[in-house]
Amino acid sequence: MSAADTRAARVLSLTLDPDRDVDRIHGNGINTIDIEAVEGRYMLSGGADGVIVIYDLENYSGKLQYTCKAVCTVGRSSRHVHKFSVETVQWYPFDTGMFVSSSFDKTMKVWDTETLKPAEVFQFEGNVYSHHLSPIARKHSLVAVGTNNPKIQLCDLKSGSRIHVLQGHRAEVLSVRWSPRYEHILATASADSKVNVWDVRRASGSLFTLDQHNGEKSKASAEAVNTAHNGRVNGLCFTSDGLYLLTTGTDDRMRLWNSASGENTLVNYGKVCNESRKKLQFAVSRGCSPDFVFVPCGSSVAVYALHTGELVTMLRGHYNNVDCCEFHQDHQELYSGGKDSNILAWVPVLRTADVEDESNNDNKGAAGLSAVNPAFQDAWSSDED
Amino acid sequence: MSLVHAVLIFTLEEPKDIKSTLEYLMTLFPRKLFNDTLPQVVLKHQLYSIHNDKTLVDKEVNKLRECGELLMFQLGFDSEAFGLVFTSDYKTKVLAGEEGKGTRTTVEKFLEKVLPSCTDLSFSKDKMLKVFLFTDSEITQLVKSGVLTVREAGSWWLSIPNSGKFTKYFIQGRKAVLGMVRKSKYGEVLQADLEERRTTSQVKFPLRYHVHDIVGAELVESIPTTSGTLLRFVDS
């Protein structure tokens, strides 16, 4: 089996990790999570209470059962904490010294991780639904911001300026996403049912807008011409090679687009329940063959095969709506956060130690003991039953 | 083939191709209810209830449309509900309905000229006048005969003549069957049990036709259990 097949097999066997949980700091729902790209060790989360927490995902305790501890928190007692719910958090793509958060308190703050104080605060006129920094950009340091104003603002981290504005949408912008392949390409999704793809170097409007009917104007009713969805478009996600773009909308559909031509690949995922009035954060696996999409669906996470549209499984474990999920590329693990204030880790089912392995008796004994969580060990049944 | 024969084949064998699934679903259509004036209509999402791979179903349906064997219609009550009719069936029934009417020649011209060359669901005035060379009065005749219905000013949907009754009974029946599932204990019922039940006068189509519809449109969740398939009402 090639490496990609192995990774795909690991994704197919995802279950709730019995050995690991994440420190429960948030008192309210978790809206957004982000895992840093450099080491894959630290995770940021932003909650409905305005609190931002940083967790260490590595296990240095030596025991199999461990909790991902919160390293530091921007809590309600901090002078700089967001006043209302945090909608998006993102690590600076190149090092963990900085992260950016945006909130319904109409601000976007650029934080210094060391001091947990904002180095820069951008003020907006409306709720900030989404922001994104390009994960590959070397020639620019622009942050795209989607607010309830139809104009998309590009803020420059280096100079603090925000004169660059992208006009084209007619309603609030719910999600913005840079391409992971070309640092100047940006996709934006709006409540006006349209998704625009922009090249920020061009002075004029968008490059193209996604059309769910691929130009076949005959198929739709007159109003639905040139729309990506028959409802608000609230989720955007590029595949890791940047060749495809996934969009989700309140018409309960998810669509896969060719990001270079804007063509709808017409992969049919069926009904992808979507009642979110804000942006939906979903994730795509990387380096698996085939690739999978993880979409929050009510109180579970739905896993679909990317190119065939088949529903592979539903991951159930949350007690309330799931709001965000993030895929850890290196370990093929999924983290999901929701209204029940929990962040759950989903890992591929671990293979039990081989029974034929006689050589390492000590290891086998140790592995046998710690493989069963003491809470599940049967200490009460009698053998005589 | 008879209904019983078709159903037997479908429950015993794995459905292999889309065309035979379509033929099976067509047998569920109640021709007598419409005095045999309507061609057999099936909804595209009913295919999803039988075949798991929706993308494959879409591709196959498009292939059949491209080679002219199948026609697709926007039925009007749901932007995602598309009706499928075999082209030969459609032509026979439409021409039979036009017997002795003044609009017959125009309708014939439309069926011969437009259908084989164009798989669109709707036509704009420009296209009708310039590409297909119809006159304004001919377009009026086509609308009168029911082959075209108004979409918006200057554009028309392709439609099935006299299909209003079909749409009315279909929506009525769908609502009634969904109600049967919803009112069951816990909002769920085994598919086998549901098919045994007596239906009210609201349900004019065979119950199976509606079951394929609500499962394919994901209005109910279809859960495989050890006692057979369970249908659970989906609250949306």
C-alpha cells in the first residue's frame, strides 16, 4: 500500500480518541479552531464568550491517557479580550509568534503570542464573519476580511494600511479564503448566493464568479443565474493542492469546483445539512488517496469522499451542534469544536499489539495494560456467571 | 413486463444500470389514473434511493439525455425536482393528445426540430425565433398545447402537456406519506411495514413511488437495520 493509501485507510477508521481529551476552558460554544502549520503542535481556539485559548497537542506526560493542556488563555479578565464572540482565529502561517483573531465586536486583533497583547487592532463598521491570511504568501502580508459590508477589505499586516477594497458582492461576506497554490488568488463567499474568485493584483473586479449550472442558463429559474448556491454561501475550503474549491450553502448542498476554470465538477454529495447563519468551518484531508471532506452536520461530523460524493461515515460524539473542524495533516487526526464547549479529537483506530510477538514480553505486558482505559476495565464481573 | 415481475427482479438482483432502474421506476407510475394521456414520469432523485453513487447517477442520466433517449423537465414545485421521461413515450403521448387539434403541425415541427438537437430545460425567445426559426404565433400555439409553459417574460420551460394533475396528486401524496412516517411512534417506521399500510384517498400513486421519492430526496433518513430498512422522519 502506498503512503497515500495508508493515510486514507487511517481516515476511514477515525473514531473518538479514548485516550486523549482537550482541556475544557471555554464556558460557551467554540466557534473556530486552527492548528499551526509549522510543527502541528499548538492549537488555537476562539469561543462565543470572546475567549481565545492556546493548547499544546503533544503528549509529554509519558502516559497513554493525557489531556491537551491549555498553554495560555486570553480570558474575560484580560484587558484586551474581545467583547463579543470570536468568529475566526488563525496562526500567522510562518511562526507561532503571532496570531490574528476577529470577532463580532467589529474588530480584528493581531496578537503577540508571548505577551498576549494585541500589536494591532483593525476596527470595522460591521460584524466580522471571517478573515484569512494567505498560508503561502511571501510577496504580500494581506489579511482578507469578510464583514457584513459587501465590500471585502484587505488589511496589510506590515504597514497597517487597509486601503485595498474588493467590490462585487451585494450582501454580507460570510467567508474568505486564500488559495494555497497561488498567493494572489482569493475566493469569497457571500449571502447573495455568489462566490467570487479574485486576483488581488488586478485593479478591476473579480476574475470570475462561480456558476452552479456551468453557463447552462436554461436549467435554473431566472434569479438563480450565475449563483453558486440557491441560498447563502457560508463555507469555503480549498483542497490542499489548491486545484479544487469546495463551497457549502444554506440550500443544503456542497459543491466541488475546479479552481482554475470555475467549473462545477457536478459531484453530488446529496443533502449536506446547513443551518448556519455565520460561516461554516470545514476541512479537507491532505495526501490521502482518496481525499475526504469533513463537514459539521448538526451534532456530528459528516465525512464524504471528495471526488465521488459518497457519505463515508458520521462521527458522533458531541452533545450539541458542531461549529468547526480542523484536520491535522501530519497525523490524520480530526479536531472538532462545538456548542457543547468541547473540542473532541478523532484518531484512527490504533492497531492492537500482535499476539505472535513473543520476543518482547515486557513490552507486550505494558502495552496490554495501558491499552485498556482503567474506566473500561471489568473489575466487577465474576467468572462463575 | 408486469409490475410484480419488475419488483421481483429488483429485490432479488443488484440493480446494475441506470436505464433498467428507470424502466423499473416507470412501471410504478399509475397510467390509468390519467387515462393513459400522460407519459410515464419518474423523478431524478428517485434514482438516488436505489443507487448509492449520486454522482454516477447524474452522469448516466446526462449520457442518456445527450443521446436523445431521455428528456428532463423542471417540474416547478422544487428547484431540485427534475422529471424524467423517455423521449419515445413523450412523443407518442403528445402527438396522441394533439389529434384533431389545430396546433398539431406546430407541435410536430417542435418535436422533430428542437428535441433531437437541444437538451435544454428552457428556451428563450431569442433562441426560438433565431435558432429554431419559429414565429411568434407558433410559439403561442406551443404554449397553448402545453409543450411549453411560461418561465418569465420571454422564456419558457419545456413541459409535459396536462401534467398539472400529476403535480397536484404528487405533492398531495408526498405530503400524506411523509405524514404517515412522521406520525409513527418515534417518527420512524420500517419500510416493509409502511408499504403494508392502507393509504388514505390522498395517496393516489402506488406507495412505493412515494417511498422512492422521499428516500431519494432525503426527506427521510434510510437506515439499514437487522429487521430491514428503517425510514426516519427528518426534521428540517
